[in-house]
Amino acid sequence: FFLTVMKVLVGLMFVSFLISAWALRPDIGDILHGIALPTAPSGSVVAVLSVLGGVGGSLSVMCYGYWIREAGREGGEWLKGIRIDLGGAYILTGFFGIAVMILGAQIRPEAVGIDIVLGMADRLEVALGPFGRWSLYLGFWAAVITSVLGVWQGIPYLFADFMAMFKRASSEAREAMVRTDSRYYRGFLLFLTFPTMALLLFDRPVSIVIIYTVVGAFFMPFLAGTLLYMNSKREWVGNLKTGWLLNVLLVLALVLFLYLGVNQLIDAVG
């Protein structure tokens, strides 16, 4: 049921934002130039880290392994299909990100918070009428709901697995603990739900979200380093040991994220 709901909502989000962006008749040449030669304004490292962390470098990446195991995709025979799955997901994420940037370029620079969405909706209503406004509202709602549901459903797996390792549980006991019906999973799910509502007492919780995503981006060097170590040990992964090309890409990711993170720390201290 969860998978079906997520498919419907992600489809709604994707189609809505792409249609909305296309309706604004953007300059394709400028878009291709921006993709081929991207630039970042001075002092925008925090924003870059926030986007990278929020899109593909947050702790949620670790949940994918639990989801594919839940779907019964275990063993080396599933590797090709999983690579296609992940590659397709990131390609679609790229298109979605381009659509969001096109829409974001239509709003006033001083717009913040909910005014950003309202500014996009006003611009789309001019281009498409009421359909454009409500199309954006539905897509934005689907984006928020999928983000919340994905975290709520996935992160408790990590806590339950951590508890299984902490308690040195046997393979059978660990399998029972890392399930959606275990008390560890459900307990952490409650923790995610109710204590976080305290953020509603703050006037500007967006700053807390940005801090979280920046910290999430620092998770990427750790992930790249861990993958380099684990996937290079033939006694652990056998014939699935990563080749030189993937190792080079992981090293580049590690260096890039370390540079961004250290550079921002130096700016903050200075």
C-alpha cells in the first residue's frame, strides 16, 4: 500500500511541475547553457550544500537498502535492475530540479516562505488560468507529502537496525527487529512524529531545515568513504567488488563534498 501511494504522489508531483514549467515557455538554449556551464554566486556554499543534501545526499539514501529488501530483491542477480532503478530515479530527479528552477525564476527575489509558492502560482495562473494555479498546488502538496512519508517510513529502519547491532542480536532476531511491526521501529516512528511538532513553536523553522540539510550533505563524504572501503573488500562482496571507474567517481565525490564542507567551516570561523 505504501509503495502504491508513493508512486501515485511522485507521479502527480513530477507531471505537475514539468507541465507547469513547460507552460512558461522557458528559453531552452539558456537552460542547456546553464546545465553545461553551471555557476554559483560567491558565498553560496551553504545553499549548494543544502540543495545537494536535500536532493541526493541525506540520510534517506541509506533507507533504499531496506526498501529493496522488503521487496524481496536480495542477491547479486538483482544488481543490474537496481542500478537501472537508481539511475532512472536520479535522471528524473534532474528533470524535476530543472523544472523547479524554471518556476523559481518567475518569483520576486524578496519572496520568502509561503510567498514563494504563491508567487509561482500567480505566474502560472497568468499563463494557464486557474488550471495552472491548482496544478502547482497539487504538485507542491504531493512533494511535501512524499518527503514526509519517505522519512517516516524509512528512517525508523535505521534505528531498529542500530538497536539490533547494539544488542548483538542473532540473524533471526535482527530480522524480527528490523520490521515495520517491531516495537523499535514503531517507537522511533512515534519519536519522529510528535517531538518534531515542537518546531511549530518557532517563528522561522526554515533555518532549522537548512541546518539539517547542510549536516545531511556532510553525510556524503562519510557514505562515499564507507562504500570505497566496503565494496573494495572481495571477502565481503565477492565478485561484486567495485571496479576502478566507480572507485574514481567515489573518490571525486569524497573530495568534492569534503572541499565544500571544509570551505564553509573556514568561512564560518573566519
